[in-house]
Amino acid sequence: MRAHGYVRPRSGRLLAGVVAGLARKWDVNVWLLRLLFVVVPGPQIIAYVVLWAGMPTEE
């Protein structure tokens, strides 16, 4: 995932930094993405845990 630019940042994260890392990669406002993550129904919890396990922390 690191080769494609998906990393969890060390700063600006609330929980594990998954949404912050996705927002940075996709060039989207982090708060907008967090809001969508909470409001839109779907399997976000499962996706978050999988991404948390798979996304490395930035160096």
C-alpha cells in the first residue's frame, strides 16, 4: 500500500489515521471524508479495521 501512497499520517489523526490517510491520498478535505464515513450507511467499520491493519504508518 505504501508504494501507492496509502499511509496513515502521524499527525492530524483522530483514531488510527485511516481516514486522514485516505483524505490525503485522494486530496479531499479530511473532515468531509470523516463526516461521510459516519453518515453514509455501509460496512465502514469492517473497512476501517482492514485498512488499519493494511496501511502502514508514515515514516
